Amino acid sequence: MEERVDWLVMLLIGLLILIWIAYGIRSWLFKPLPARVPDMPINDVIPDHPAVDLLEKAGYEVFGGKIKIPLLFEVNGEDFHSRLFIDFLARNDEDRTYLVKVARNRLPMDWTGSSIRDRLLPYFLLYPGCAGVLYVDVENAEVACIHFDWDEEDWNGYDE
């Protein structure tokens, strides 16, 4: 009789360990996004623009128009307001969402790592679920697809 109780306790402990492992794997695989990441608003109004035609020729479907993202910074008790703009939302044939930025003559893109970081990193950090940013240069009829990832090779490799 005592052996049955021992086996029952061992079985119960084993079952609890399996549940704990399964929960850990599930939590690891389906990590939620940070609580402060807002849902991406979608503006259904898509104006006629040459960038839309370029995106469609490149194989993207534009499904959202210009979005204004209001930002608030508090510095030493003083509030500072700013905003970011996303020109369009597009998706590819794999149904992956891209943020679209249209090139501006008054602020040309310098295609260096630091310039791309300074100009586009806020969008990747604000909406990490997006597949990337499409940078549309209407004047040169170009669509650049920019993806972001961490550089594991240079991680903690601070050069003095």
C-alpha cells in the first residue's frame, strides 16, 4: 500500500515538472511585446501619390495612408511634444506589413549605417512586429526595403 502512495506522489511530481517545462517553453516561444507598444493605427484614406504606383509595381499592396504618431517626452518635469509620421502602410504577397517612408528633397537619405539608424530606427522600435521599412524615392523611381536586426557579431565589442 505504501508503495502505491510513493508511486502516486512521484507521478504527481513528474506531472507538475512536465507542466512547468511546457509553460516555460510556451512563454519563451510566445513572448508578448512590451506593454508600451501601441497598436498600429490604420488610416483607410490612401491619397493618390506616385509612391503608391511605385510600391504596387514593386509587388506591394498599399493598405493604409499617412499616420501621425504623437510623442510626449518629459525632461526634468517639463513636457516636450513631437510626432513621427508614417507615409503609408504596405504589405507584400506573404502578408508581411511594412512601414513606408517617402523620400523628401529637403531631407535626403545618406545611405550609411549611422544615418539609417538615426532616421529609421524609431520606426523599428515603435512597431517591432513590422517586417521592415520601405523607403520610396519617387524622383529616382526606387523602393528600398530596409530590415533591422541586432548585430550579434559586434555585441559588447566596444572599441576604445
